[in-house]
Amino acid sequence: MSSAPEGGGDLPRLRAGGGQTHRTDVLVLGASFAGIEVVLQLQRRLARPLRITVVDRQPSHGYIPLVHERLCGRLPAETTALPTARFVDSLPGASFVRGEVSAFDPDRKQVTLTSGQRIRARFVVVALGSELAPPPSLPGSELLLRAKQGDEVEHARERLDELLRGGEGEGEDPPPRLVVVGGGISGAELAGELALLRRERPSGWRAPEVTLVSAGERLLPELSVGVGRKASAALRAQGVELRLGTRLVRAEPGAVTLRRGEAEPERLPCAVALWAGGIRPAPVLAHLGLPLTEDGWLAVGPTLQCFPTPVPTRPDVFACGDAVRIEGGEGTWPTMQRAIECLWQAKVVARNLATLAVCAPRYPSGVPSLRPHLLRPSFAYGVSLGARSLVVWGAVRVDLPAINTWFRRWLMRRYLARYAPRG
């Protein structure tokens, strides 16, 4: 028989407020790809409704896989935004709280927000994700533009508009140079999108000169060597200057300093530099009392529980999304940190949580067996490179710009429709 909700009674719609402690059945921290999918899957899987509370500092979320198109004006911002808070609040028994997590007590399963509000739950799902940010030790790191979520995307978009707005008449200043730092998929896609401004751009913009800087000797190190070579050729053909095997050592207003190997540093004038060189764990993860890897990511077991001990001690605390590293067997799993894997992990969390939810809270008959996440070592990728676009499966790569662009936008529309507010 299903157990009664731990808090008892009806749960009012929660709003951030100081000094109060609220109870709920399921508390989801973070509402981007992983968190919002957990909520949807729980609504579908639970035999009886549980009260679900979702906490996030943003009431809406942009579609991250196509953020480069939004940044450069190919996609209007309003067509890429998910009204997260409205979706959650439209679900039966669910409430959205706009707030920022400051602390977590895993024994009491109680979260404290920066507002002072406290929320206690039977089940907690941590899906706080990562941030796109350079190492804080990099001199001038605060000058690098970032574009992943929320206000930082709008700020980067406004800065590009400020730099690129103006005609191209005789006697005008040369086009500004933009530097993209990072040779992975995000960096290559952003450099390609900026290069595409030579052909397609918002009214009043001019085309920039684009330099892509990567510490690696080839682009797209997460994919095959052949794919990296093809991506390099595609970007160079569109006028992107590639600085491979080169590190950014300093940023300053109007320039960056680069260094290749042991050569002398070179100062490269530029209007702005954009960071696409990697993500870091969200800083709050260090203050949650949860197991971490040596480099600060959340360490979870194959069942996506934060405390995967042989005899479960805190079976009701889960984590999923690009901030987790799955440890089991012979070491850390090579997760993809892609949106699709966030969705797969969210389904595992929801399935396992639903299994636990039918048990009495203290599991007098023992914690039931849960299903592990499946490692999918290969998956098809779409990599947009301005006017070119690669569909990649292992070593196979096909240049299908029109089809790939249409397909990725179709996926975005399907994603936004999946979480459209009900009723």
C-alpha cells in the first residue's frame, strides 16, 4: 500500500520568503533540462500524486543547444524560451519557487534558500547543473563574455549588438575582431555562427573578423580526428582564423594575450572575447554536504543516488544532469554532458524515486533494488558550423546544413511543446 505524504495535508503554493519552513514530498533543485524532465516523468509515473516543489533562480530557461543562433540573431529570443515557472505551477500538486539555494542538510533533507526560507522533503533531486566560466585564476577572466543561460546571454547579445551595429560604408573603421576561446563543440558552433554573419545577419549589423583559440591541437576533441579536421576546414573556408595549440593567458580591455607552447606570449587586439572553453561545477555544489569528485562535481552511483553505499544510508537523495559524475565498477563513467543525457538521467531518477515512494518512509522492509543508468558510449551529434553543418556518428560525418539546421530547430520546438503549461 502507498504510504501517506510525509508532510501531511495540502501544500500551498510556495513562494520565496524568509524564516519559514515548508514541507513537501519531492524537492527538485534546478529546473533546466534534467530538473524539468524529472518533474514531467514523476507526473507520468507516480501511482498517486505527490507534492512536488521546484526551486530555481530563473522563471524561464532558454534552449541551450541553439544558444549560438539566439546570440547572433538567427533565432528570436522569444521563440527559444521555456516558461518554466508557469509550466510547473500548471501541474497538479506542483509549485515553483524562485530562489537560490544556499545550503542543504542531507540528513534532514532540508534546503535553505538565500531568502532564509527552508524547505524540507522526503525526496530531494539535485539538478543544479554547471556554469560556463573560465578558471578564476585566469587574469581578466571577468572580461570574457559568457552565453549559456539567463542574463548572461542577454548581456552577450547586447554587447554584440553594440559592437556590430553600423554600416560598412567607405572610410569606416575596419570590422571588429571577436575571439572565441574553446575548441569543443560549443566553441566551434559559436565561431561558425559568428562567421555566418558575413552572409546572414540582423539589420544594421556588420560582419566581424573571427578568431578561434583552442589549447588543443585539433578541434572537437570529444569526436573523431577526421571530424575535427573537417570542422577546421569548414571554419577556415568561412574566414575563421584558427589558433590551435594556443592558450589564453590573459584578457584585458581591447586585447587578449595568447601563448603557443613555449613561444613568447602574443598580444592580439580584439573588440571582445567570448568564453566557450569549458564548464565548471555550480559554486553552490561545494556547500551542500554531498559527495564530490576531486574536481568538484557531484559523485553519484549508477542509480544516481548521492550516497550509493552498499547498505543505503540516505537513499532518498538523488542527483542528475551535467554536474554529476557517475562512479561505479572500475571508475568514473565517461558521461557526455549533453542535453540528451540529462533527459535519460532524469527518467532513471523519476523511475527510482517512484519505486521508493510506495514504501514506508523509513523502509522497514529494506530499500528495494533500483535501476541503474545506462551508459550509451556512442550517439549521433549535430554540429553546426555556420554555413556548414555536420551530422556525426562515430567516425562517420555527413555535411547536411539545411537538413541538420531544420532538424535541430524541430527538436527545439518539440522540447518547448513538451513542457508547455497545462490548461
